[in-house]
Amino acid sequence: MDNTEICYSSAGELASLIKSRQVSPREVVEAHLERIEATEPTLNSFITVMADQARAAARQCELAMSAGTYRGPLHGVPLGLKDLYYVRGVRNTSGSRIFDDFVPDYDCTVANRFRRAGAVLIGKLNLHQFAFGPTGENPDYGNMHNPWNVDLIPGGSSGGSGSAAAAGQCTITMGSDTGGSIRIPSALCGLAGLKPTYGRISRYGISVLAWSLDHAGPMCRTVEDCALVMNALAGYDPMDPASVNVPVPDFTEGLTGNVKGLRIGVPKEYFEVPVDTQVEQAVRKAIEQLGEMGAEVREVSMPMFHQTAPISTTILYSEATAYHRNLVLSKGAQYAAPVRVRIESGFFISGEQYLRAQRARALFTRKCRELFDEVDVLAGPMEPMTAHPIGATQVQINDVTVGSVPALTQYTRAFNLNGFPAITVPCGFSDDELPIGLQLAGKPFDESTVLRAAHAYEKATDWHKRRPPV
Amino acid sequence: MTTQEGMDRETFDRLASAAGLDLGDTSHMDELYNYVRGLVSSLKPLRDMDLEGVEPATAYFPPRD
């Protein structure tokens, strides 16, 4: 097996190769380090490559196997963490030079659980500064680039996670999602990216953007890999005040390829906002295909969809400002200008407005929960368009010019507000060979159904098998 | 004052000063003022929502030992 094939193998495929000793963890790590060396000058996915630590961890994996200890399907699998997941002894910048020398003295829960599962941390990934932006542009550590066309954004804020997984630099990566930051880069880079239910994966030791909206989740090249990551990470953590103590299923159990009888709702509001014609066609075709596979598809109305942006903005900006207050007042000039302006604008939102938004959020969540009495999954576009050029602040969708930020977040924010699980899975390519994503969302703590639907679609198509030209 | 249309510069300066922002950085404050005016305007739909009887999605739970 050559190195390129190793780098484009899924975690599920690597697991069986490693377990059967057809390939060693060291070979896997070396193949990825070589891939990083070859592609990193173009993509800029990483802030810190941990070559020596990764080699040492791979050796430990081999020693463990020699001693008869196999830790499961992530044993020896290369992992990249967005550079806001704390890892003891490794600098954590959150995408800002202000924290260039900050080295945490403890591990986040996610890093701990990955280590327990045998995954090999290969580096810390670039991000939109402080995770506050959806494009993956970063003046401090350089812009991230989309492997499908390096002149375009990979999406953000987990842009490095998106480009690294899509380009075979890592088998699995982790992002964080406050307003879409897992799903946006996953869709634009052609990945499966899951934002689990709020409280399902611990956020302990992950830099905050907005406490009540932040989610941690996987970005992988297959849905099965997302499920494998969920098996390793999901579960109660008393160190995270938002962690919920509910039963954790085996997330791979439902990956049968069967969607017979699954009730899929397609919100009509999704098509009342600007959406590129090619994107709409690809998404509608994907939903039709799920129907042909036995799902019951029907149009529904998503309550308050058109109000999600002001509700979300009010909560996000208020919480981000509260978190950043001291830092932005003392070192504001060192922030990226657009990020600084977003954070400082939160000073002009009143307490009454914040609580009004939280009341609206409660109403929205209740109405969404009622909608899920009628359907199992909501389906629609992940993004209204494909990736746009780096530096663009306005984009053209059909004959309408819209702001990049509101466009990139128009389908994502609803599920940060209600905390329901949502995944993106590739469902086509535009004429200029750029990936298009299908978003599937489900009931709280029902990631299994979301994964089941996404996996069945993925299994019936081959979009996820395409490789970027980089 | 804050109006349906947005926020005037006097109110902005007063709130900025109270927040501890540096009013002396005029070019930055101009940029921030433009952004805040757009923000205030974009949040207007929130004011028009009927939330009668709805409690906020925040709650305090005393810790259990």
C-alpha cells in the first residue's frame, strides 16, 4: 500500500490494516508527515506540527500491540486538533499571536479520551482567529486554503481541520461549532462533519467563544469515521458544566445503509433565502435519492427560521464580548480587525436584548422539538453556495449579492441555538469541481439517526471518494 | 439614542466610554461605529417578536453534593 493510499484511507479502513498488522502505526504516521510536508506550504492547515511527539506516540501504539493491548478502531490513527483544544505541554494559540507562547498544563477531555482510544495526535490546526469567523482567514498565522482550489476559502472557523482532513494530512480532525464552524468547512471541503447535541461531547479545556453555543465535534472523510469518533468521545464529563449525563449508544450500530420508513422533512424556508441553483439541484436530488431508498420525504415548515440570525447574533456577540472583555480592552490592537470589531460590538447589546434573545431561543427550541414529533430528520442545503475566493466579503448567489458571513451561516445557526445534532455529508460537485454539502439534523441526543441517514446516502453515492487536486 | 433605525454617534461614544474602549483611536472607533449601526439595525426583528409568557433559556441550578 503506497503512502497516498494510507493517507486517504478512512479510520475504519486503517483500523483493520493496523489490527491485522498489514501496516504499522509508525508507517501510518510517517506517511502523513510526508503528506504534510508536501502539501503544507500550499494549504497552511497547521499552526503546530508535532512530528516528534507523533512518532513517539506511534511507537507506543506498536509497543502496546506487541504487549497484546489493542485500544480499538482509533488505535494508531492520525488525529489533528483545532488549535483551541488544550493539550498539556503543547502551545495553544486559539489562532492569535497574543497566545503564541501559551502552553497549557493540562489536557482537554477530548485529548484525554482520544489518547485512551489510541489515536495519535499529529498536530494543532489553524483556525479563524478565536474561532470567530466562518471563512478560515487568519492574518496572524496565515490564511487557510481549500484543497479543491487553493485560491478559495476552506470555510471556518475550523478551516485547518477542513483542509487537513480533505487533503489527507490527517485521518480525523476535530473542530468546534458555535455558529457553524464544523459544518461550514466540512461542506466546503467535501467532508462529513458532525455537530453533536449540545452537552454530548465535553468542552472542558477548549477555548470559549460563546458558552451556550459552543460544540465540539468530528470532521472526517466518512460518516463511519464520525461515528467512531463519537464512540470514543461522547459521554458525561463532570468538568464541563454543560455536559449531560445520558446513555451513550454505539454510534456505529445504526450504520446499516437502510433508511426505509425514516421520516425526512424538508423545510420550505430553506429555499426562501438565496441559494445557488447548482447547490439547490444537488441537494434536492440527494433528498429525492433518500426517498427512492425508502425514506418518507415531505415538505415541512421550520418555525422561526428567518429569525434565527438576530437571535443567534445577539447571544453570540454578548457571550463572546463577556469572555473577551479584559483581553480586548487591553490588547484590542493585536486582534484581527474584523474579529476585534465583532467582539467590541457586543458592548452595545444590552442585558435586556440578551435575555430577549434567550427567550426567543427557548420558544424556537420548543417549536423545533414539536416539529420533530412529525419527522425524524430535517434535510436541506448545508451552504447556499460553494467556496468563494479568499478575501471576498460579498458573494454572488444567482443574481443576488449577499454578505459572505450571513450567507455562510444561514443554514447553520439554527442548530447552535437549539443544540440539536446536525451533520453535513457531500452530495455533489459544482461545474467548477467544488463540493456541495447536504445537512441532516435530528432530535436532541439522536445522533444515531442523523448518522444513519448520512451514512446510507454516502454508501449509495461516491462523492466522498473524490480526492482534491492538491 | 438607540432608535428603530440604529444608534446615533453621541450614544455610541457614551456607551463606548462606559465600556472602557479607547475613544482616542478615531479611525477604529469610526469603523466600530459603522459596524454597530449595522448590527443594531439587523437585530430589529428581535424587538418585534411576541415572547409573552416565554422564560429565557437560562436557568440556575444549585450544585448538588
